[in-house]
Amino acid sequence: MASLGRILSWWGNDYAYAAYWQVRGTLRPGRREDFGSGTDRPILILPGVWEPWGFLRPVIDRLHGAGHPVHVVPALGRNSRPVADTARTAAEFLREHDLRDVMIVAHSKGGLIGKYVMSELDPDRRVTGMIAICTPFAGSDYARFMAVRSLRAFSPKDPTTLKLLENLEVNARITTIAGVFDPHIPKIVGLEGANNITIAEGGHFRLLDRPEVLDIVVEVARRPAAVQEQIVEDTLAAATEAHGTEIRDATAPPPPQDRENPPRDPVDPPTVP
């Protein structure tokens, strides 16, 4: 366990980071059209509650620099509406722009939105997978103390949170990233059946520009479809064996057609000491 001084340092740096990117992400987010070019797998960015899309610029810049067309959803605004409502907005964006083989990259609440899309609103399997950074999949015990309804919705007893947590079918297509300490999520719970990665840092916001986090995001996002599907199959087989009953991804369609990009050598799932 980290020392009290280390935790206080993480806490202070986290809020300083959030304040900076709230201002910059609002006043100078850049032009979203500038991030739409690229030949690799398309990315859909889903920010956390009250976060403008520009809040995730460090992630967006790194992914776009690696060759991915990065898409944001202006209609989300500051993402204060309920998860189900915002998930429908995100799903409609995917259909409207006919995006396929998409990797969702989400922060905090964005991961709940992404899982809702994957499990409830993606019959055509437009979403290949999701990378969720600091997402409270099991809720946060702090939520019940919040005066604002949009934050109380993160209660571990919230019906939407419970529904998503109980749905295991898409978890094998999700990679979660968290630190050893999160000032907003006192109990960091790994998502069952997902690829859960913990890094030796603390924070809820400042992990968004940590080099090791960005390396993982790019590595997972660029993973060839065949490798991704094999990981999903292996994960589902292991989960089925552990539960004693078959667990499968009910949203899975026939294998997608190969993209025009030249195939890359398979990469192993990322690991962080």
C-alpha cells in the first residue's frame, strides 16, 4: 500500500490535471475534423461525466499520431445525461457515419456508455472492442454522498450499473486500465472476463497522459482483428470452464472482412509490471 504522502500527492496532482484539461479541453479542443484521417482501425472517444471531448486530447493525439482516425461525438456535450441516453447517442453516431471495426476508447463514465452500446445497441457488431480507463464498472461508494444526480448515478446499487455488471457476454472484448489508487473509486474492481490491467500509479484523471497508459491504448487499438478474436475465444472458453456453463458473446456476427491495411504481426496482450 502506498504511503499517505504518496496518496496525497496523487490526489493533488489529479485535480490539478483535471482543472487544466477542463479549461484547455473547453477553450482549445482543436478541430475534431483534423483527427478523422488515418488508415488504421477507427476509434470512438467516449469521455467521462462533465468532460468535453477535448479533455481526452492526450489520448486522441497519440492515437491519431499512430494512424487511427479518431471520432468524437459532439452531441454528448459534457456527458451529464444518463448512461442509457448517452449510449443511444453514441450508437446513433456509429450508424450515421457507418463506422465498423471500431475500438472505443473511454474514460470513467465513458466505459459504462461503451459497454451499454456493445451489449444492448450494437446488433451489427460495429464495435470490435473497448479500452476503458478508470471506469467504475462496479460503481463507487462515494456516489451516495454526491448532491448532484449525475454523480449519484454511479452508486453500486444503480440499476444500470448492476445490469451492466451482470452482463458478462461482451467483457472478453474489453480491456480495463486502472491505477493502484483512484480518488473517485475507493474499491477498484476488475471486470470479470475482461483483460484488466493495473499500473503502479494513482489518479483518476492524470492517467490519461501517462506514457505507459498511452502505450497500452495504442497497442490494444492496433491489434489485428484475428488476434483480437482469438483472445476473445480463449477468454470466453476460460470463463465457461470457471462458471461451469457456457458463456458466449451473443453479439458476435460472422468474422469481419479483412481491411485493406496490410496485416501486422500479432502482438501479445499488453502487460505492465
